[in-house]
Amino acid sequence: SNTLRIAVLPGDGIGTEVTAATIAVLEPLAKRHGIGLAYEELRAGAFCYRDTGTAMSEETFESAAKADAILLGAMGWPEIRTEDGTEIAPQLDLRFRLNLYAGVRPFRALPGVPVALADPRARDIDLVIVRESTEGLFFSRDRGTVTHDMAEETLRITRGVTEKLARFSFGLAQQRAARRGRQGTVTLVDKANVFRAFAFMRGIFAEVAASYPDVAHGAHYVDAMALDLVRKPWAFDVLPTENMFGDILSDLGAGLIGGMGFAPSADIGDTHAVFQPAHGTAPDIAGTGIANPTATILSAAMMLDWLAGKGAGQAYADAAAELDAAVDAAFASGLRTADIGGQDGTAAAAKAVAARIGSA
Amino acid sequence: SNTLRIAVLPGDGIGTEVTAATIAVLEPLAKRHGIGLAYEELRAGAFCYRDTGTAMSEETFESAAKADAILLGAMGWPEIRTEDGTEIAPQLDLRFRLNLYAGVRPFRALPGVPVALADPRARDIDLVIVRESTEGLFFSRDRGTVTHDMAEETLRITRGVTEKLARFSFGLAQQRAARRGRQGTVTLVDKANVFRAFAFMRGIFAEVAASYPDVAHGAHYVDAMALDLVRKPWAFDVLPTENMFGDILSDLGAGLIGGMGFAPSADIGDTHAVFQPAHGTAPDIAGTGIANPTATILSAAMMLDWLAGKGAGQAYADAAAELDAAVDAAFASGLRTADIGGQDGTAAAAKAVAARIGSA
Ligand SMILES: CC(C)[C@H](C(=O)O)[C@@H](O)C(=O)O
Ligand SMILES: CC(C)[C@H](C(=O)O)[C@@H](O)C(=O)O
């Protein structure tokens, strides 16, 4: 069968470590499912900026854009900043330039991994935040104006992107409903009580919702959602939202299910997609070999699933499902990474997951 | 002694109920401490808008502005909206027009009230979010532009307001340090890694911090803070932040300590202040008599304390402390409001708190 090209951008800090661990898991998985993955490692990130003057060269961008999928570690480093005081984040450029409007961030409690909430229903958390990732407040990145006395940023919401985000969210809810055997629900998270731009967004979602009569549809103010994610996160399914809101709520979501080490993500557009853990480069533990690679491994499973949806074939979907199951099985049978108080480092975690492949 | 004038704006929905309950508690308290409070009830809110065409008349605004303090219930109603689709929220006008830049939102676990997190340290939560309340994204309220295809809002941060917010936050940390017998810490919550306006804000905080060598000072990205408020909220003290971020994080904070029914707030400026529960009008339970008045009662305690700081005299500070203690004592000895699964309605809760006044 075809070999697919995966552009791998390990990035900075623990980004390189979790990416290496993930590829180590993908190798036996690919073999077992007879799928061909060819990795092309590309350099980008804060140290690349420091060393070369550019965070991601045009050639790198072109190579990544030509690949069948992009797997990214983490990028940025607190001490390496641009002149305006912001950090180096070429992952944002990928989102903008490749029009990856749907930032898919699923949250699920893995067996054996402690959850934050006292309520036992917290083990049933199974929701997905769909963070719009090309506009919203982030439209303003590199566009903010600063004088001595004042700074301004612009939040922009367009009809075109919002329609796509809505269709993506309802489609995702349908897929999840089929998989979970119950009706899907899309709850837009906005601040339509105060801002016209969010009333505009809410109106567009309501229009699109009419084409998905099988999916339940609601809207929730972002502050109320921050509360409800603490009070009853098990009550939610698909949560599309503006870029900045999605950034905040997805870290909250990760906190509920054991931390950023368990939070995969996929930035998906019509033609391209980037898969990366939701966490950062973790300067405090970089180089120590204790980073939890689970979020990256689960992101790779999302990648295989997305490739299957793009026509790569059923073997990719099967591999994705097996990878998810292998992660569950590894934690169910005692894998304990350092971030949840365990002794297992990055390599040990990858090994534990790899050991479950083919055992189902 | 002097009688102070309190403008009371009950507002909509449960706003009227929790305000009445709070005044019922303030009466015996004032008597006991020999303080004179004269209430002037004023009409504003969504139903006022529906009935009169204006959410808060100029006379009402003037009367409120002339009072010594303003006690507000809650305002807004989902079905009553302006033409642009947003809700009626004259409480925002009060914040803007009276320059109430410091939205003080303390979070503390009350004895006997269940907390959300499984970790036992969650009972030690004792932090204050200082939500800037006159600019940030809310600068854009009524200023957003919407066309058929696009909507934009402007986030504005000014040096003047940010300096005031910083001085307020460091001053608050000093006061709390004195009260708690340990060093205070101010942690600015921003998104300086991506936005120039937040790098600007961070720079101003660093300048102001230099004048408060006794207070520890740090900064945290808002997404990381959403995570840490779930992972280790007991580790934080004073958290100043931008308006929209503060709105989101303060609902999260309320979720940690039992819900919005336990979240008081004070919107404080150089000359004026508004005290109100952080919750909304709760259309689902309005009129049923089960709303929890605790957030409003605790807001009234903040009001008395603020009046003391403005020179009203020690009796006001003593009354504030006693009111806080009475709330604690009521919950410690079995008060259970409906929002935490109990049987005690609004009037019963007020009665239980009032019964503790004078018993210390
Ligand atoms: C590192 C940062 C620029 C990035 C973002 O804000 O999008 C991160 O927080 C994320 O969620 O992917
Ligand atoms: C009701 C709403 C306008 C208000 C706000 O967004 O400020 C509320 O959420 C609050 O926190 O006081």
C-alpha cells in the first residue's frame, strides 16, 4: 500500500522527547496494520529562531504543507521572545496559514488516571472542545498596536469561518453519536450577552443547526461554561468556541482529567491538519526524561483517524482505534507517569503502550 | 453617629430576592454595631428596560452615584435583549461610568460547604481574583462592528488603568498578608506570550511591583491559570487580570468553592464602589424562594469593610468581620441551601445568618 508522508516538527523542550516516544510507538503499530508512514523531521520553534533568526523557514513550511499530515511536539521558550515581548509560536502560523480552523481537543478520563473532581461522575467525562483556531482574538496576533499609554487588539469573527466551524462541530457530534449510541449535542460557547460579535456567531450557529436536526443544539456563555466544566463536565459533548475562549477552556478541561499530559489535539482544516499535544515545552522538566508522552500518542491516534477519513483506508482507522485502546490498557494495568505521581518516564510510558499493541 | 446612604438596586430575577434577604440580615447587624444605614431602593435592569425603554435612567444613575455605596442584586434576562442581540446589563454601565476598575472576587471554602475538587487541600482555597472591570475586551461593549460577513471587537488596555489595577492588587496583597500572617503574592494573569497588549500589561505590573518589595510577584498565562485553578488553587493569593479573563476565571473559582451562590464581589474605584453577588438572575429558580443569598450577604460584608476603609469608622469594620463570621457559623452548624443539595431557602438562610449575629 501507499506510504504516507508525515512531517514531524518536534519543536522545543519536551516537544522533542514526546515526539520521539510517539514515533517509537507508531512503528510497531504501522507494521502490524500494514500501513506505511515515512517521517520527515523538520526544524522550527524558539531555538530555531534563536539560532537561525526565523522560527520556521519558508522551506520548512512548504515541506510541512506538502506532507500528508503534520505531527508537532511543542514550541516556545520563555526566555526567547520577539522584540514586542511575545514568545515564538510557529504552531500558530501553521494554524493561520493552513486555515486549520477546527482545533479539536477531546477530554476523556483514562482508566486508572486520577481525575480532579470529587464527584464520581467525573470518570464519565467525554467531551470535545472545538477551538476555532484562525481568527477570534488571535486574529490580532502580530497586529496589536501599542503606544506609551495604550495597547489594543482586535477580535475578529467571520461568517465564512464560523459556518465551517459550525458544520465541523455538528458533523463531529454526529460521528460521536454514532460511536457512542446516543444523541449528540453541540453547545456553542460565547459571550453573546455582552458582545455583538458573539451574537453574530450565535446567529450563524443557529442557522447551520437547522441542517442537523438529529443533533441537539444550545449555547452557553463562556463564564457559565467555566463554572459548568467544574460542576458537571460529564453533561457536555461538543463545545465549539472562539479561539481565546477555547485556549482557556481546554486547559481547564485538561485539568479535569489528569493534566496537560493527557490532552491531545488536532488542528484541522479542509485540506491540512496538524496533530500536537495541548501542552507546552515544559522548560522545568525538559531534558530530564520524565515528560508524559500520552497526549502526543493520543494526538497521533487522531492523526491516523483523520488520514482514514481522508481516504487512506480502513487500516488507518483500525490502527487509530488500537492505539487508543493500547493507551487505555497501559494505564489500566498500572502505567503511572511522573505528572500523576508515578515513576514511569517518557520512554517507559512509550514502551508500556507499545507492549499493548497486538495484544487485543 | 452618621447615617450612610446605601443605594440598593435589586435588579431582576433572584436579584430582588437575595437583596431583600441581605437587608434583613444587615438590620440586626447595624443595630448591634450602632451603625446607621439608610437604604434607597432604585429600579434598573432588564424588566425596567422592557417597561420604561431604559435599563437605568439618568436619575437612577445620579442617585446611585451620590450614595455612599451601592448594593446590587443581579440584572439581565435572556428573553429581553437589545436590538444587537446582547442582554441588558446596566451593572456594566455602573462599572464603566463610575470607573470601578477593580472587580474584587474572593474565593474561600466555607465550613461545611462541599468543594468540587477531590484533593483535601481544596478546603484551604483562599484567593482573590481582581478583574479589571472598565476596559480590556469589555471596552468594546456597544462598540463592536458587525457587517453581513464579519464582526469585530476591540480589546483595549491603558497604562493609567493598569497602573491603578496593579497598585490596588499589591495593596490588597499587603492587607491580606497582614491579616493572614504570611507573605502576599500577586500573580498577574495574562496572555503575554501571544499578544502585545498583554506584554504591555505585564511590563506595567513589573514596574509597579518594584514599589512593593514585601509582596511576591509573578505572572501566569491565562490558559495555564485555568489549569492551575483546577490543579492547585490553594497555591494562589491575589490574581489581577483583564476583564474578560477575570469574568471566565471567576466563575471557575466559584465552581471550586460550591458555586456562584458563594461568590461575592465588589467593583471598586477611587471614589465609588458597587457590591453584588457574582451570580446572575437565575431565571430557572426566580420566584421560587430557593436562591442562596450567601454571595450577596458576603458582598454586603465587603461593602461594610470598604466603608470602614473610606473613613466610616471602626464599627463598620467590626460589623463586616462579624457578618463574615456569622455566615461561617451558620454553615458550620448545618445551614444547607438548595444549590448545595440542602432544604434551606432564601429566607431561612438569611434567618440562620441573622441568628448568629451577636452570638460571638
Ligand atoms: C503556546 C500558545 C501560543 C498556544 C496557544 O495559545 O494557542 C497554546 O497555549 C495552545 O493552546 O496551543
Ligand atoms: C452579566 C454579565 C454582563 C456580567 C459580566 O460579564 O461582567 C457577569 O457575568 C459578571 O461577571 O458580573
